[in-house]
Amino acid sequence: MDETSNLKLPYILAAQSQKHVTHNEALRALDAIVQLAVADKDLAMPPGSPAEGARYIVGASPTGAWSGHAGDIAAYQDAAWAFYAPQEGWQAWVADEGAFYVFDGADWVAGSALPVALMGVNATADATNRLAVSSPASLFNHEGAGHQIKINKNTAGDTGCVLFQTGFSGRAEFGLAGDDNFHVKVSPDGTVWHEALVIDRTTGLATFPLTPRREVLTADRTYYVRSDGNDGNDGLSNTSGGAFLTIQKAIDVVGALDISIHTVTIQVSDGTYTGGCAVSGPWVGSGTVILQGNPATPANCVLSVAGTAIRVAGSGRLTVRGFRITTTTSAGYAIQASSNSVISITGGMNYGALSGVNADHIRADMGSVIAITAGYTISGNARYHVHCLMGSIVETAGVNVTLSGTPSFSQGYLQASLSSCVRAFSQNFSGSATGRRYAIDTNSVVFTNGGGASYFPGSSAGTTATGGQYV
């Protein structure tokens, strides 16, 4: 062999004359290709005035003195171009690009474009963590505009996530965990995981699997109450195995909903119920909640309770119809609206006997409103039939009231007190009652539109005091 295998340097042969020529040729080759750094790699023709020793990687389709040497290393030595064919794995620094290139056997490629099996930056990479970085911080900067960090997985069932660890044990994770929805989850120990947030990839809607939240209604709904029901049921079917047992259970279930713009009806089947019900605040949503018994025959759906039968407080609102109400204790009302609440009575009612001296059929207090838009029957005794006080309003205009069995009102059929207002015009009364017709005091008003002193049922005249007005 006359030359070396790799760098192709010429050997000095035995008995060779002018051995210095061969030796100098080898030195020239070493000078050209060892610690290889070239000025450029894209020129197709030689530069006009190259410096002695200048080196280039010949570009594609070369011409002139470089013709036929595409990809070779051209070195300007002793005022002439010498060419060196690169071998796979040779490395060169390209000065005009400030970049490192490697010959892959066919072409010069950027060193950064070559696949690297493992890379550790101040850390040891392994088969799983093929890129490992140990640093106080890592910076991914833009290059004149935006910047993206991409995590790509193979299929929807795979995981593409960012995992946060303590002592190499998982504590929090977010990303595409086992499907294509976005998940956020946390762990106390790296083994047990709690999913806190899921964002649906199709709709963008967020759900919170472990956070209690209200169901938002998308349509009207009816809950059923039956005397043979069970409060362990869901209330959604009118059967003993589906309906609730108590009205209060239905009220509580509706109170946990966002009723949105829809109507929720609590349908109470015929029978006798001994438990009252209380609404303690406003519903979530602007829809309507109706508590309904049997409007056509209210005597068939009876609330016979100890205390108040139907109470709405705390700025609550409720529509009521179709019940016969009686009480069994001395302190209680048939229907009460309190604390800025609103009750609408829109269907047939039957007000039966109330026990004790402090019992009213219809009571509005503390800035509340009761509006009655349907005729009804009074079949039992009470302290007052209507008791309106503390800045409240009762509206009973244009309805028919039937008095059955001559009920007795111990304090009067109606009282308005403490700056309250009762509007009770265009009513038609049938039957009779005993007791005072009305009592109006402390700047309250009862408006009958000229109904006259004997307009309301009773056996004795009404009274006004302290600014009370009857008109």
C-alpha cells in the first residue's frame, strides 16, 4: 500500500528518492483535514482571491477549478486547489454559519440534526429519560415570534402529560391522560390519584369529578310525592318505588339544583301528609317551582301538620296550589311568606281548622308578598284568615272565596299592620263567618275599591287605628 487507510496520507517508500516530497504531501493533507474548519460549505465556484490554507466544503454543481468535487474539502495550498474526499463521520466547523457539520457518508448534515440516543445536561440520561437536565431553571425562548412546547403521543389511549414529582414520586399531572380530553389530577403518594378537572375535547365543557356541583336543568322536571313513597327514592316516577315520602325531601332536592329557566313541579298525590315544608332561600336559576296537590279537589290532598304547613323565607319563591291545610298545634300557619319572599297561590285551596290562638291561614311578614289568583274555600277556624304585617303585601283581587260551615276568626278575618298593604277588590264571598271583619293599624292600607264596611266576612265591624286606612 502506498497510502494510509483513513486519511489517505502517502507513505515514504523504501529506496525512494526525494523522500521530502512525499513527507510534505502528508503534512499538507494533515494541515488541511485535521481540526477541520472551513470558511463556507455552499459555494459552487472557487472564491476569487483565496488566502493560503483557506478551506471550503465544495457546494452542489461546482464549476471551474472545483468542477467534479461536490462535497469534497477544497484547500488552497501552495497557490493551487487540493481536494480531499471526506469519509463518513468526518466533522467540520463552518465559520460563516457558526455551525457544526458531520459527513454522513453521502452528504454534510448539521451536527444538531443527527439523532442522539441519550443526552444528559449536568445529569445522567437513561433508557426511559433519554434527555435529562439538572439545573435551577430551563429556558425555552422564542426566535422572533411565538414558541411552542409539544408533547405528541401515538394513539388516543396513550398518555401525553406533564408530571410533577417530589423525591421522584408523582404529586400532580396534567395533559392527555389515557384519552384525548384534558385532565388535571393530584396524588398524595404517587400511587393514589385524584382527578380534579376534565375538559371535554369536543365541547370544551369542564367537569370537576370530585367537586360537588349542582345539576343544571336543560328541561322542565317533575318530582313526585306519595304517602307510600320513600325519601330514599329519586322522586322521578309516580310509583311507591320512585316517589318521595315527604314534601320537604322534594324541596331539598330541588334546592340543590340549578333550575335555570325551567319549571320544576313537585306533584303531591292524594292522601294525608303530616309533615310541613320550608323553603329557606332563593332557588338557583330564574325558573319556577310549583308545589301542587289536587287543584280540582284540594280536600283530597291534605296537609295536617304540627306547626306551619308551607313556609317560604329568605327571599325564596314558590307557587302553591291544590291542598287542604289544617294544623294540630297552637303555633303555626297554613301558608307563610317571610323575609322578602314571594308565594303565588294559583289553584284551588281549602283552608281547614288551625289549632291555637296564634294560627293564621295566610300570613305575609317582613317585606314579603303573597299573590292569590284562584278561588278557594275556607272550611275551618283560625286567628286571622289573612294576616299581613311588617311592610308586606297580600293580593287577592278578583277571586271567589267560599266559606263552608261558618268558620270563626278569633281576631278577625283580615289584619294589616306595620305599614303593610292588602289589595282585596272584586272578590266574591259566599257563606258566612264569625268574628271581626278587619283590623288595620300603624299606617297600613286595605284596598277594596269601595267594597264597603261589610265587604269582608264576619259578624262584627272592622276597626282602624294609628294611621290605618280602609278604602
